[in-house]
Amino acid sequence: MVEQLNMVIARHRTTIELTAVMMRIVSFSLVSWLGPKSPFLFVWAFNTADAVALSWCAVLRKDKAYTLLNVFWIGVGIVGMIRAHGF
């Protein structure tokens, strides 16, 4: 199952990466435009989803630097969601 998913992701990697980068731009643009009125839980969830997609693509490409960077963003996103939820 995972191998089949990896094959699909590898086949559409460029599109997935471009979509994930656009997601990151949108999430940070929301924070820039709305400031304290931003929907922070949504922003962090959206940002974490794009980090998962970019991490997966980086792992398949065997790109250690981008894997590390995006796995870091997954961790930041989880902390951001926890904080936005009020914990």
C-alpha cells in the first residue's frame, strides 16, 4: 500500500511540491494580512499539511536537507496547532 502511494507521489512529485509551496505561501500570507485576527489553528494545520507533502517528496528524492527542513516544520506546526487550540 505504502509502495503504491510512493509510486503515485513520485509520478506527480512536481505538482505535489508546487501545490504544497503554494499552500505555504497562502498560510503565511493570511498571517501577514490578518495579523492577530488570523485563523491560527487553520494556518498551522494547513502549514503542517504542506510540510508533510514536502517531507514525503524530499524523502523519495533522498534530499536530506529538505527532509530535515520540512520535518522540522511538521514539528513547528504541531506546536503551533497545540498553542492555537489553547493548551
